[in-house]
Amino acid sequence: MKRYASIRLLAAAALLIALGGCKDDDKGSGLNGPAVLAIQNAGNEPLEISLLEPKTQTVDIRAVARSVSAENLTVTFKVDRTLVEAYNKAHGTSYELVPAEAYEFSKKEVILPRYNDVSSTAQVTLSSEMMPDGEQYLLPVTIDEIKGDAGARTSDEGGVYYILFNKRVLPPAELLDRTGWKVVHCTSEYTPGEGNPKTGWAKDVLDGNPASYWTYNFKASVGPVVYVPLYFVFDMGREVTVRGVRITARTKADGALNNPPGDITIETARTITGDGMENDADWTYGERFTGTSPDGAFMSHSLHNSVYLGEIQRARYIRFTLHMSWNSGSSVRPIPMTYKGGTFAEFEVWGNLEELDLD
């Protein structure tokens, strides 16, 4: 037993001697020499990003150690403008640098703990809103500075992370052909009709004739007078890409606008239950537009009033809600908007027949 105890003591002593040669205060030494760093996923093939306006995308940037350090390192990244020309010469391309206003580092500095091979995360956010249309631009990200290991250096390979960025442009929206469209529901219309030829029905907003119009039932002798909100459900006959709507106001004989819509909601659905008023869950998207909004009036007091959805929708049905109308007869926007009935001449949809790639 004593013999084995002696062997264990000798082994422990040898281990202590070995550990004594690897003290934590040996500055600037990696496990196999000074640290060698690169950027994670860097290479000659750039990361390609294509965004619709006004979308953004955030890219994570990390340092990786080809040879780890015995020290805690701080690594800072930057965009190196000079590398665009070199990349173009090497690859036969003609990219320009991403405009400065189209990208932003939310964090440039990362920490690489000693003996680790992957750092914490820096982030650069790309914004299509400030990009020119359609062209591709290059963003070369490099390691700017390494602190904590005087001998640390950047690897000969993987030292540049290229991002190829462009703003994707959708085809222009068009006023869709309304052949075959119909009104599935209307809360109130003037059923006797008025004028010569007679008009006043909901179907008249789909006929392409600005002289005809819809108006709510404003006479108790005809039936109950129903004030706002007034609902319409339109069936476009097939699924289309809906990007907005255009409403043409009814005009009086002297050209003055007659109570044009000033506060509306647009909802879309691919399928509906019954006439579209039975199940609100059918309407998967909705957006309200009002002329009294603090940011300057989506619904202006004008003959043709176009509003555009914040998110483009694929839909067959539209539910249009009239919450309030502008007061009649004014050539400028009247404040406040108080008319609880309504009338307008045409309802059209801005969009595309084809389904658009919105990813």
C-alpha cells in the first residue's frame, strides 16, 4: 500500500510542476502561438440579401479563432470601402458600395473569451428604404481592431465578410379590371333610385360611369334610415393581389363634391361565410384610413382618393366600411367631419392579378 501511495504522490507532484508552467499571467500567448482570427462564414461568395421597400434585415457578425488565445480579446468590426474595387477586379463585377444611409451597426464590438473559438455577436442592419431601385451593392465587413493579445492577427482567409444587397422592386400596381365583380352585401342603398337615368344603388359603384353613384337610404318613407357605419362586401370573382383602393367621389351639378368618404376601413378575405357579415374571423386583414388622422389625412377631400395597404394582401373579397363622410359642397377639407351618411361614384382596387413574391 505504501508503494502505491508513493506513486500517487509522485504523479501529483509532476502534475503541479506541469501546471506551474501554464500560468494565467503569461500574456500574449495562444495555445499554439498568437491568436489568428477570421469572420464567421466569411469567404469569396457573398451573403445575398434582397428586400422589398421599406423592409430591414439584421445580419449577425462574429469573430472565430483559427488559433485560440489564452487572453480575453475584444474585436471591433468595420466596413472597408476600399475592398469594393478589389472585389470587382477579382470577380469581373461592377458593384458599388452600399450607401451609408442604407446600413447601420447596432453593435460593432464583440468579446472573444480566452480559449474560445467563437465570439459574441455584432449586428449590422440593412434598410431597403434608403436604397436605389434594382441595383446590387456590396458591403465588405472586416476586422478593424483586436485588443487583448498584442500578437493577435487576422487570418489570410476569411478576413472579409461580403454582403451583396439590393432593393427588390415590385411591378407597379394597376387599377384592376372589374368585369364580373359584384356587391355581395350593402347595409343601405336608395332603392327607389334618383335622377335620370335612375341611380343610387350599390352596384352603380362598379359600372365605370362617374355620373352614377351609390347613396344610403336617406328617406324614412322608403324604409329605415341607417347611418354610419355602412358596410359593403365586394366579390372580385377570383383571388387577386390587393395593394389599395381608389374611391371616386360623387359630384354635384356645379362640380362640388357631394359628401365624399372621409373615414373608412378596408378588410380582405380569401373566403367568406354567407354575405361576409356573419363571421368577422373571415376577414384576415384590416386597415383604417381617416382624414382626421394627426399625420396628415389619408382620406383627403378630393374627387379621386387612393389609399394603400400597409401590407399587400392576396384576396378575393373586400369589405369596405364607411365610418364618416366629409360635409358636402366644400372645395377644401372641412373640419370637423360630421356627416353620418354617405355617397360615392366608383370603387376600384389597386393591385395585380398575379401573386407577388413578398418574402
